[in-house]
Amino acid sequence: MPSLPDQIGQLRTHFIRELQEAASTKELEDLKVKYLGKKGPVQALMMELKHCNADERPHMGKLINDLKEELLSHCESSLARLKNQEMSAAFQKEWIDPTLPGRRTYLGRPHPINQMMQRIVDILSGMGFSVQLGPDVDTDYYNFEGLNFPPDHPARDMQDTFYLGSGFLLRTQTSNVQVHAMETFSPPLRIAAPGRAFRNEDVSARSHVFFHQLEALYVDKGVTFGDLLATMDEFLHKLFGEKAKTRYRPSYFPFVEPGMEVDVSCTACKGNGCRICKHTGWLEILGSGMIHPNVLKHAKIDPEVYSGFAWGMGIERPAMLYFDIPDIRLFTENDLRFLSQFP
């Protein structure tokens, strides 16, 4: 067996050879653990001291400690060298030319539906309506019963509803905000309620399973059908322009009496008839009427003292008219070629 000084010399030679082969900081760390770790050969040499004579142990111990310090010194100097090499390699790999022009950043813009919604809200706010919001998920009472839809009312068949169980559903209209508002505030009451609605309908160029609506409501003493006509006439001309052609047709809605529908001349075909307007030249944009006394009673408002009107309108169809868009599905397809056309 080689003497302890010979073992120290051989260990130094092997270490220097492997140190020269280390090409990364990780390999260097592994080498350091291999030789200087608790189970490494340097520590094993310390265990050999017990086989030395007592008068030789101090000298041999000093040789081992000198070797340990020498190996640590080699590791530190090599670590600094390898770190510099790796940093230089990284700089070379990630180098950029700071004189090149930067990449263009594109600013976001409001969706055309949001643009139309905000336009309508701004008009109604200027006419004295305050904005009220309501839940997308609501109870059967606020979506139907409180609006004069009894459980067996045939008008419920007009709205294919997404029921969620436990008496909850996805609202089919923003009219649910009517009941919430009339329960919360006392007349006089004038609100606009924008939001989303959901119906299980076939997706086509004219309809979708989810869409946006805005509900307008006015309750006070002495409100008449003439007030409704005058308010809507003012609103529609501000929305579509003074030259917009409109027509009013009697219709039925459970929560108003009397009720009517309002149509605007189709801009897609200029009133000549197309698939968007079902070849009639007109697009229905809202339903309206005087609030049914039963709805006022549900909200604890005396119909002998107060009266009011309400209308509900989809946002997609006015947006199609205003922006001259032929297909409602374009709003939800997230096609940047389409959306980038709207400033």
C-alpha cells in the first residue's frame, strides 16, 4: 500500500486531470463534491492518520490540510473562469441589435357590441335615466313570475330557457332588473339596465344563444302611452339619426299592457328586403308598452297611484344596423380581421 504522502500526490494528480476536463460550473461542482465531500478521498485520508505514528501525525495532518486548501483554491479559480465563459456564451446566444426598430404594439379597442351599448347608455343617461345592473343568474320569480308570467303561462314557451336547477336559471331578458329595481327604489323611477341574456335558440345570421339587451323603465304618477311614444321617438332618432324610418306595431308581452313592437328600416338592403330582415325591409329592434298593473303589484307599487312604461331592446341588431353588419355571428367569432375595422 502506498505511503500517505504518495496517496496525497496521486490524489492531487487525479484531481488536476479531472479539473482540466470540467467544462461547466455544474461539472465543477460535482468534482468538488466528489473529492472534498464527506465521503470523498480527502476525508478518507484524514481517517488514515490513525495508522500513523504519534510523532508523524501533525506533519501528515498538515499535508492533508494543505491538499484540501489547494483543491479548494483550484475549484474557486476554475469556477470564476467557467462562469465568465458561460456568461459570454449566453450573451452571444441572446445578443440583440439595439439599433433595430422595436416591434409595433397594437392598442386594444372596444368591441362593437360594447361601443353600441355605451352609445345607447350615453343617450339614455342624457335623457335622465340612471344605469342599474342585475344578475345573469337569477330565480324564476325575477325572470318570470314577478313579470306576470305565471308558472303555466303559455308565453314562457316563447323563451327557451336554460334552467340551472334549484329554482335558478340564466336570465332570458334584462327585464329581471325591473323587479329588483322597483323592490329597491321608490317611484319616481327612471332606469336603464344593460346586460347579457341567454336563450336556447338556433344560431343563425339573426339570432344567437347569448346576446345583449338593454331595458328601459320609467315609473311615476301620471305616466301615459303618449310619454312612451315621445320618449322612444326621441331616443330612436338620437340613436339612428333624424332620417331613420321607424314603425310601431301592436304586440303582446305579459309584463306590459298595451304592448307594441318597434321596427327600423333595414340598412343592409336599404328597405328592399333581404335574408337579414326576412325580406320585409324592416328589422324588429325592441318591444315596449305600459307596465302591467300586476307587475307593479308584485313590486308593492300601487297601480292606482303610479303608472309607467318599459321597453327592452337587443344590442346586436342596432349594432348590425349602425355598423352595416350582415351576420350576428361575426360578433362572437373573435376574428381580428373583423374586429380591427372598428376604431
